[in-house]
Amino acid sequence: MIMTPGPTEVSERVRRALSKPITNPDLDEEFFTFYDSLCSKLKKVLNTDEDVFILSGEGILGLEAAVASIVEPEDKVLCVANGVFGEGFGDFVEMYGGIPFYLRKEYNEPVTKKDLEDVLNRHPDIKIATVVHCETPAGLINPIEEICPYLHERGIITIVDAVSSIGGMKIKTDEWGVDVILGGSQKCLSAPPGLTFLSISKWAWEKIEKRKHPIHGYYLNLLLWKEMWKEKRVFPYTQPVSDIYGLNEAVDTVLEEGENIYERHRNIACAVRKTLKEAGFKIYPKEGFESDTVTAFYVPSGIEDERFRKHLQEEYKVMIAGSWGKLSGKVWRIGHMGENAREEKLFKFFKEFQKALIDFNWDLKGKNLSEIFAGNI
């Protein structure tokens, strides 16, 4: 059982789609239509009318491509940094000549509109901001539904990493004024790793097209997608046909479930946290800002992080995640996203997790975790 916050289990339905015969995506008009259709489906998931593209590469490709294409040398960029990926955006900004201004908070605290106001009043010439919706290493959600509209009002282009929330939490890209939103195939959509997708607003396109400096690189150049695919119907490079077939099937499953998918993720997340609390664990993020797709909780005193996770995997065939950076060795993470956000999976998980805890002499005071979870659903 891969109960990590992505990659997630891939359904049999998606695996069958991956096995379909391939075509030549550079010459096949039917594949062009198929690609357009998938992008239109992703627009529905993202709630956007703007351009959507699928890029050949894991989610980090999208994050770097957005920065490489929008940020120019000497551009001042606000980087919301209350987690590992928020900090990482700043590295990309520096890499492409921009000047990052970090808005740092503790990794268990969300960024607020007031936090943004304080920074922007001191630096009114900031015109771009990067934000992470779900900081997966901390299980934290930033309220982009509040902070992105405010940034939009201030005339700031927003780049949002929603890789581990799209498909598990409802996102209203256009309504919230998000200019570039980035997703990945292997998280809540439960397709294999290897694809990133993004929407780009007209305002973001304008910034890209009016650059004074050329975009460095080819594979990361989003302008090529507009000039080649949108205008000339030629892909900038050969597309990974099988991966795109798999993503299409995964997106179909999301759209078929409709709004219920968000309620499913929310209910599972609440039940997981209640169960952990009843077992004596402490949830990491501040209450009210926990993700619906991943739960981070403190490693119990007296248990060694890596030793326990290795034991859980080798003896009980269950994989959970630790964390990175300042949270390394301090928290465990359970991914309950996409195909993993199912009652039967979490019931089985808690059954095996309890066995490992008992092996490490964790006192559960006679409690049965799988039964507690079943009662919390």
C-alpha cells in the first residue's frame, strides 16, 4: 500500500488506458483532437476558461517553466514561503535572474491577506507572486481563495502550485484571479508520474509576450506552446502518448464523480485526523488549515522516524512518508488523495499501522485504530 502523498495508486481503468496502442502524435490529426479534448476537460477541473496545456515532465517542470517564462532579470517577486515548496519557488526566481522577497511563516501557519498587505506596502514594485496551495511536506493549506484575489487587486500576477490539491479540493481558478495554476498527474488525479498541466491567463500571456529579455531554454518556454501549438497546431516536442491516454482516463473518473469527489476527500481527511487524535497523536498544521489530501502529524517521542517507516514497509507492506527540511524526522505523512482516499484503503492502513505501533511498544490503551476510523467516517 503506497499511502504517501503522491504518487498514488493507479486504478485498473487507468492502467488499461496506458496500454492502448500508440500513434504518432506529431502527425495524427485524431490525436490533436484528443489532446484538445483533454485540455477542455482539465479546464472543467480547474474551473477556468483560459488556455490549458499538458507538459511532458513531473510537476516540478511546470513550476520551473512558469517562473522561467514569466520572471525576467531584476523582476521583484514575492515568494510565499511557509513550506519547502514555497522556499523552492524562490530558488527558481533567483535562477532566472529575478529578485525574491520571501514572506516567511512557520510551516504550520497559513499566510493571510494581512501578511501580504504588510509586505506589499513595503515593496510596492512587486508585480509577481508565487504561492503554494497545499504544502505537502507540512500538510498545510494556504487560503488561495482569499490571498489570490487580493494579489490580483494589487496588480500582481500569481503563480500557484496546486499540484497536490487539484482534484481533491475545489479550485476556482478564474474566480479567484489565479493567473497560472500548476498541477501534476500523480497526485489527486491518480495517474502515473510524468505529466504536469497548467492554465495561463491572458494577463500572464501579456507579461510573457512583452518580455524585454528572451526566455532562456526551450523545454521550459511556455511561449512556444502559444506560438506553435495554439497558433500553428504543431507540438513543440513529441508528446508521451501513453501517459496522456492514462491522464485522460484519470480526468474522466474525476469528472464523473463530480462535486462528490471533494466531499469524499474532506470526509476521509477528517476521519483520519480524528482517528490519529484519539490514538494520542498530535496533528502538525494549525487547526482549520489542514489539507484534505494529506495529513501530517508528529512522530511520537521515543520512536525513530526512519526505522519505524522501514519496519512498516518491510513487515506490513505499507509505505508512509516522513518529511523534509526543518520537518525531517519530526512528522509522518499519510496521503489520502485520489484513489487512496477510499474508506477501505484507510481501514486497512490503520489495521497495519497499529501492528507496527505495537511492535514499537506504542501504548494504544486498548484502542483499535481501524474500528475507530470506521466509526469516524
